[in-house]
Amino acid sequence: MPDENTPALTLSIAQRICEIRGQRVMLDTDLARMYDVAAKVLNQAVKRNVERFPEDFMFQLTSEEADSLRSQIVTLKNGRGQHRKYLPYAFTEQGVAMLSSILRSSRAIQVNIAIIRAFVWMRQAVPAYNELASKMAEIEDTVGKHDAVIGGIIETLNELILPPDKNKRRIGF
């Protein structure tokens, strides 16, 4: 969970990390923007060193995945030449770490350090969020059970407090 000790850069990067195929990844366009290079340049560097990027480090999105992401982040511009020609690549935490070995600028090193910290922060934060969500569900269940009991108590008290209905025939004394 964010707190005063979590740097703004880490939070900013964490917002760019998405989950695809059950893995937390960053897209090539986001990484390129952070490294201050064109996505085409980043992908060319990766392709020249493809042996360093097995499938668990990097994979290319399917057209369905790309369309789904595009609809979620609404970045497609209208007009000729305004969108990507090729499907984007997704880099896992290990893939991002490997990028530092092929992008050797000082900016790339600093960005990689920040990205790795964001991945680590997310790994620590997600269980805390899950625990909080679990506790909230538990409280909601408890409140629901208590609401029924409290409702029954109030109904019984109302029956005892309200005067008896005069039209109702009394039995007994």
C-alpha cells in the first residue's frame, strides 16, 4: 500500500505495470518512453540480442490482447500512420532487468533500478491489498449476519412495546 515512504516514481512506474497471461509485465512503448528512446529502437536492440530474452522474459502480445489493452487505455489515434504496425512486446521483471545489459546509457541504468523497485514494491503491496480485501469481506459477512439478528430483536421489541391490536380477539386472562 502506498505510504509516505513510497517514492512517487515507484508509484508512477507501478501504474504502468499490467497483468497479461498471469504475469506482471511492462509494455515496450512504456519502457521506451521511460528510457527516452523510440519503441522501434528498443525493439531493434532486443531483436539484436534475442538470445537474452526467452519467453519468460519477454513475449509478443496477440492481436486480441493488444486490442483489449488498447480499449482499456484508449491510446489509439485516428488517421493514417497514427498507430502501431506491429504487435507490442511485454517484458517481465526479468526481461526488464535484462534490458539493462543491452541498453547501456546512464539513464537506462537509473530507469531499470526504478522499475525493479516498482516490481518489488508491487510484490509486497499486493498481498497487503488482498489481506485488506479479505478482512473487508469478513466484516461485510459479519455485518450481514448481525443485521438479521438485530432486525429480529427490533421486531420482537416493537411487538412488546406497541399496544395490542383491539380488534384481535384475546385468549386467556
